[in-house]
Amino acid sequence: MRFASYEHQQQRRVGAVGEDGRLHPVPGERTLAELIAAGALSEAGATALDAHAGPHLSAVRLLPPLQPATVRDFVTFEEHVEGVRRSVDGATGVPDAWYDAPTFYFGNPYAVIGPYDEVPLPPGSNVLDFELEVAAVIGKEGRDLTPEQARDHIVGYTIFNDWSARDLQSREMRVGLGPCKGKDTATTLGPFLVTADELEPYRDADGFLRLALTAEINGEVVGKDLLSNMSWTFEEMTAYASRGAVVRPGDVLGSGTCGNGGCLAELWGVRGTQDPPPLGPGDTVTLTVEGLGTVSNTVTTGPPAVPLPAARRRPRERP
């Protein structure tokens, strides 16, 4: 099944998406995250699809499928690491430590936007980039899971665009704590939550989901890849996320950016020049993932950065 969160006639609803593109509202006022947490998603979807259809997708404003409690963004595509390191850090190759485990950072759950919402330029940035990813959504709580156990904890998948201010990111990461304001303004989720069973036909012999990924800027294709080029499966990522910690319903785990043009920074690193140029107001980024749909966001002018002083060198007094 496919589920959407949407706004129609000043009301926010959750609906199952019919094959004709019409939304079947789920009874009650629970959010998608609440339905997942209650273990009631499948039942609610089946009930909705059996009932009268509501508005067509074209007549509503699609919202993020869910507001996640946490967002973990992994980096599982080797080709992306190679290109972006060259562009952002000026380094070559892939760090040996990358091969040890599916590394991730925690993103900002409050920055999640819908599949067709506008994206303001982050304050203080002139080098905005997109990142084409797929995210798994956790369906039930687990801790210290094996990859085999983790499969039952993934309720579905959605498209994930990790918008990145590369100039801010490059400067911040020299501190050694990872991205900060470089990743803080917007993360696109959508257009739907597609339940895990819907994607099983795409699973290859090694357990990877073989989905075609396409990135376009202003209608021009700039990147194409396969999701199965990930170096870890979503089940392995979930198991790692749960190691010594708890994953809970509604948690989002991003795949990390695909290769072969999954973001501009990778292309800049490969080509040695900012071609295509950084995103600016009026640019529209459209990402399509086989089996999941399409998201399309337009960049707008953002607010200016509120000025702050540089660090003050203070006397190291002691009590």
C-alpha cells in the first residue's frame, strides 16, 4: 500500500492512495506516525481502500508522509564518498574507516518538508546542493537487532532529499563534529510512504532493493543510479542503528546519497569545477525513485544570517 499525508479544504488527513490516484481517507484523526506506532497501519489502509474515495492527488497539498521522531542519515554509497570528499574536503579516495560500519549522523526532524514545498536558501550560504536518497521508516521498536530481525522492523520506504549548504558544511566539518548548519534547513520526505511488501519484487539475490534513481535540475537529468549500489542493506543499517540503542516507530533512516550524480558536490569533485553551478532561487530539483514516486522542490530566497561574533579568547580562570 501507499500512504500520503495531505491538506485538503484546510484539513490535514492521512489517506491510502488508490491505483487511480484518488485518496481514501483513513478514519479518525491519527497521523501516519501514530498509526505506525499503534501497529494499525495495514488495517487502517485496508479499511480506507474499501470505503468511498476522496480527492485526487492533484487536488490536495501533499505533506511529508510523517513527522519523524529521529532522522539518521547514513552514507552507504562508495562512489558518493569518493566524489564528495574531493569536493568538500579536498581529499581523495575513501577513508578506511568507512568500510568498517554504515556510519550515520543525526539530522534535524524539525526541518522535514513536503514533496513539493519550497526550499529557502540557508542563511549565510551561497552553495546549496541536493542529495538523492531513499529512507526506510521503522515500524516497531527494537534494540540490538540482527539484520534478519531488522527486516520485520521496517514498515516502509520514502524518498529522502538531504538539502546541503556545501560552503557551511565544508567549514563546519573542520571542527571534527560533522555537519551542523550545513544540513539544518530542509529535508524532503515523500511523496508517499510505500509499505515494505510493495518493494519486495525489487529485492535482488543479495538482499538489496534494485530501484532506479534519477535526479533532474530544471528538467535536465544530472544523475542516475541504482539503489542496489549501496554497500549495506537497510536491514544492516537498522541493525547498526539499534546497536546499544533503541529504534522506535517513525524513526527515519536515510540511505545516504547515491552515486553518479546523486548530488552536485560529487559532480564537482569528479569534474574539478562547479558544473552544474550551485542551486539558487528559481531552480527546481526533481527526484524520482522507481516504486516510490517523485518529489520536486523549488529553491527560494532565504533570510539573511543573523550576525554573531567569532569566538572570544577567554582567560582560563579556575574557581
